[in-house]
Amino acid sequence: MRRVNSDLQASRFDRASPRNTLIFMVPVLVVLITFLFWYQTWFGRPLSDREMGQYLADTSVPHKTQHALAQLSGRIARGDATAEHWYPEVIALAQNKEPQLRSMAAWVMGQDNHSEAFHQSLRKLVGDPAPLVRWNAALALARFGDAAGEPQLRAMLEPFTLTAPQAGTLEFRVKEQDTVQSGTVVARVRPAGGAAPVDVASPMAGQVARLAAKDGGPIAPADAIAVIEPAEAQVLRP
């Protein structure tokens, strides 16, 4: 009788084994997928020279280009002489249509205040239509001892007025006194005719001092949307 019971228990265990294995594997796979996603999106992951060249030249995946720029900035800061090989790509990115890439290129160029090519490129960027690009260029120019960015440095200390990029219906995503970071979506403009909505993001970290338009109301191009007070870290930024 004991032997029969033992055989039955072994049979049950064998039938349950695939299920037990699956239960064990699911959390392992979740952890592995999470790690791989983090590793692929972490800017601290070292890139090979081949990856550096590929990501700086191909901007179809902006995150990868930003990763390469972050890595290149670190190489320049460490005095890596090979970093100069990619300077032409950085200067080209300073003219990219995406403001995020122009902004990051300005930041990278500020790491080498001996490059005259970077210096001249930054003098153009200080007049960029995107505020964050202008500000990064101004900070970089300060490292060159160039006062051309001084008006922008002063502007960084003042409240910033967000304006509408186009006409449409305004929908706020924040309230007055809310804290925002650089890139926080403050409002969304829904154009007439069913066109895709456009997000309006804060270019700086700070606080929403005032909403300058009516939530749900019409908005015209260049109308004021909100006023952002700079955060203390913004004022003290080196």
C-alpha cells in the first residue's frame, strides 16, 4: 500500500513539474526583460567605437543618439584624445531639426573649451529658437570665456512664459503652483479639423506661477499659456 501511495505521489509530481517550472520561470523572465530594457536605455552603458559612430550618424532613434552624446561628453571630460574623431558629427547634430539633439550637442561642445569649431557653432546656437538650446549654448560659451551668451544666462534666472505653438483648443495638464521638470508637459493644444494634438512642455525645472489662458478655451499662435518660475537649482546652475 505504501508503495502504491509513493508511486501516486511521484506521478503527481511529474505531472505538476511543467507547471512548477513555468511558475518559476515567469518571474525570472520578467526580471531579465526589465534588466535588458534598463541596460539598453541606460546612458551609462559603455558604447563601442562602432556604436558611437553609428548612433551619432543615424538619428532615426533619438535616444540612441543621446546615449552616444552622453558617452562622448564623458570621454571628452576624461581627456580621451580619440573623442575628437566625432567632433564633426556633434557639429552636424547642432543643426538637427530636433531641439533635444541640438540642446545635447551644445552641452557636449561645452566640454572642450579649446575647440574653435565648437566655439563658432555655439555662437550660432545661442540664437536658437528653442530656449533650452539657447541656454545650454550660453552655459557652454561661458566656459570659453565668451560673453555672447550673457543675455541668455540672465534669462534663465527670470520667469519664463510658455506660448502656444499653433491655434487650437487648450487643455492644461498642470495646475498653478505645481512643480515641473524640464520636459514636463504643461498643456496640450488640439488643432481644429482632427489634426494631431501638440504638447507644450516646460523648458526648465521650476513651478507653475500662473496659468495665462483658459482651460478648454481657444488659443492662437504665440498666445501666452503659462508662466514658469525657475527652480532654485536652475538659478544656482553652474
